[in-house]
Amino acid sequence: MINTRKDEVRVKGKQDLKKKKKKKKQRKMVIKRIELCIELMKIGMEFVVVVAEAVQIVMRQHLNHRAPPPPPLLRHGLLPYTASYPSPFLFGFLP
């Protein structure tokens, strides 16, 4: 009976060690997932900044190169719209 008791304690101790190792491994995985989420957020924020800067550059170029206002006759609709006059609503091709 004493031997079986010691064997039970040994088995229980091994099971406890396995549980501790499993919990430690799970904690490491959670930490890795959090680190991955942080890195993805950094990449996403960097992407948003780059896109915002690109939009700002395009808008600045558009404002610097926009067409003059249409002649008064076209503004009042007295003459039909001609294709030779560029539309002020088009951005054109991006660089």
C-alpha cells in the first residue's frame, strides 16, 4: 500500500508538471499573439499615414494646376459645352 501511494504521488507530480508546462506554453502563445497584433497595428497606421500624405500631394497638385474658370457665356449656359474646355472636376492622371 505504501508503494502504491508513492506511485500515486509521483504520477500526480508528473501530471502537475505537464499542466504547468502546458499553461506556460499557452501564456507564451498569448504573448506572441499580442505582439503580432501590435506589429499589425503599427503597419496599418504607417499605411494610413502614407495614403494621407499621397492624397495631400495629389490635392496640392490639383489646386496648383487647375484650369481657369470657364468663359461667362459657358457659365450661364448660353453656348453648348465644348470639348476643348477642360472640366474643373477631373483630376487627370496621377503621377
